[in-house]
Amino acid sequence: MVEKKYITIARCGLACEVCKHFNQECLGCEKENELNSRCLIFNCAEGKNIRYCTQCQEFPCKLMVGLSKAYCPVYSEIKLK
């Protein structure tokens, strides 16, 4: 039997696995925001009770314009170290 691998997708739509810090210094969008509540995009989606920003009627909004991996508060914090 082939083991299925699931990809972790952040609320903003970025795939956590493309980041070299995932599972080392970063636990992924869900866990990091559960522990620290740092991401504006995560908090917005959570407040609207949607899983991903693409499900929002306002997508793409001003929070999403120009989004890159460097936006992630955890990734940015790691880069500053």
C-alpha cells in the first residue's frame, strides 16, 4: 500500500512544505497561530470562518496583494535571527 502524503496549506494559500523552515523552526500556519496569533491573514480568514482566502468574496484583498513567502510573520522572524 502506498502511503499518502498530505501537503500543509496555509490560510493564505502558500504551501508550507516549500519553506525550508517548516517542521524545523516553524510548525505551520495552524499551529503557529494557535500558539502566537501573529498572522493578519490567518486572523482575517479565521474571523470570516473560511479555510482559505480563495473562499472569501473579497479575494484578492489588500492583505493578499503582493503576498510572498517573506510575508509570513514566522518566516520573517526566522530570517531576522
